Amino acid sequence: GAVVSQHPSWVICKSGTSVKIECRSLDFQATTMFWYRQFPKQSLMLMATSNEGSKATYEQGVEKDKFLINHASLTLSTLTVTSAHPEDSSFYICSAQPRQGSRETQYFGPGTRLLVL
Amino acid sequence: AQKITQTQPGMFVQEKEAVTLDCTYDTSDQSYGLFWYKQPSSGEMIFLIYQGSYDEQNATEGRYSLNFQKARKSANLVISASQLGDSAMYFCAMREALTGFQKLVFGTGTRLLVSP
């Protein structure tokens, strides 16, 4: 159980285009989902926290208009990188928090590698 | 101030040996949780073990155990009988305030290499 999927796993796009990444919890409902960014050989940095049916909470320094997050249902959150530029190239990982259990870990998706040319 | 500190950028261990990966943390909360994750080269984050601040016993999960020393604010991961497949990045993380958004804060990670 506790499987989180991400789609796509790889995306290459031209500078100026927008890219949408989906994060789905497959076998549980997730009140809260998290989006992280990881540069090569670095740690995960939280970008934003999204709760179903409400606006995402962004971490300091993360541009809300650049990284649009939608948490439309208890099993789906999307991250849209708008007008992507080469500096947005990174590894994006989502995680989902099950509704119950404060001791529960977040379950992570497999990640999406974004390369902006 | 950094909340999670992993001072070992890289560690080497021989197969079948035990290895300890260090993690210290900083928090003023009384209630918090500590996690260890493994990240192989594929990128996925694999949950290994959890320790709650009020847990009286050190957590264990198979070959993984957590050496929790609350007074010293350390939560070291011990991997016994290392296997080649254990080669990966290992991240320590903390979650403060076990209610609300429950954000995780990660350390910088330790790269473990297991040699035959």
C-alpha cells in the first residue's frame, strides 16, 4: 500500500513553455501533498504544501506565479512550471500525507526530471 | 539555524559490516518526529524508519535501527550487515509539531557506498 505516482517521469521542453507534473496517491486519500525540488547532489527543498480544496502554501523564495499548484481532489495534485527557463531544470518530487496517523510518514512519488533547453 | 545536520558527506563500508550514519537536530518543540529516507540513484525516496520524540525505545526496522539520544539531540541510523544494494544517499528528516501541515525538514544527506 501507500503508493504515490508521478507523471511524467521525464520531461524535456523548450524555454518559455509550461510543464505540468501530476502527483497521485493511488491507494489512499491524501489531505495534504507536498512538492519538493532537488538540485543535483543536494537535499530536498520544500517548495509548497497543498491541501485539498484550498490554496497552496508556498515556502519563502518560491514564486507562486511561477509554480502553480492545484490540489483538486484527495488523490491528485498538480505542479505547473510556467514559462520554464533553463534554471528551472531540476528533479521535482511530490509526497502525500495520509489522512490519519500523525506518526505516518509522507509517501514520496518517484520524481520528475525536468530539463529546459 | 540549520535544523538537521548530517556531517558525513560520504561513508564507505564493506559488505556485511555495520555502519552508522550521523544525524543531529535542533528544535525547541517537545513533540517531534525523526525520519530516515534512502534515495538510490533512481531518485525515489524510500522511507526507512521513524522515531517519535516521546518513544521510549529506539526504533528498529529489520536491518535498520535508530540510535536516539534525546538529550544530545541525535538520531543516528545504524545499518547492520550492509548489502551492496544499500549504496545510496541517506537523508535524515524532522517533522515538528505533530499536527498541522507536518512539514519535513531534510538534512544534506550522506552518500553510502558499500563495497564487496
